[in-house]
Amino acid sequence: QAILSEEDRVVILRFGRDGDETCMRQDEILSNVAEKIKNFAVAYLVDIDEVPDFNEMYELYDPCTCMFFFRNKHIMIDLGTGNNNKINWAMDSKQEFIDIVECVFSGARRGKGLVISPKDYSTKYRY
């Protein structure tokens, strides 16, 4: 519903389970940045157990997933991870998350369906 009604702001949907540790970390970041990004973005939390409709459509198999929508359109973001649909880990830095949301907003406003992340996350997990 929020995706349909929001015209001027990016809608951030956090899919996951409220009790999950990764989700709690991401929720903390979301609540901390909510005031700073309120002019161009709004965040909603979606429990994948209570609302299972999106699980298959968006392949929500990770403990915590963030997706971005603008004017009823899914905005993909190239994070260098190979999966351009979503962020499937908890961000550690508030500023990094704000940068990504700003990037999504400015790209989406210009009509782009895919934006490039300000930071490359392909080396985030070194084995």
C-alpha cells in the first residue's frame, strides 16, 4: 500500500523477522537515520512470516533484506555483489546507508531503474 501511495519519496522496505539479530541491527540503523532521510525516503518493516506474499516474488530467503521502491517501481542498486535487487545484510554505518538512499533517490528521480552504489561491496566478505 505504501509503495502505491508515496509519490515523492523512496520507499525502503525491510523484509525479515523482528526477532532476528541481523534485522535488529538493520532496524536500529533505519530508526537512527529516519529523521535525516525523512524528506526523501520513508522506511517500513515487513515481517516475512506475517506477510508471506512477497517471499517468492522477491526471493526473500535471507534473514534481513532491504529493497527500494520509487513511484511504484522497484529500483535496483548495483552494490558490486552480483545481486542488484536488494541489500541482504545489515549495514554497519549510518552514513553509508544514507549515501545509498540518496543515490537511489537521485537516480530514481531521473528515471533510472538501476543505480550504482557509492561504495563497492564486492570485497565486503573476504574468505
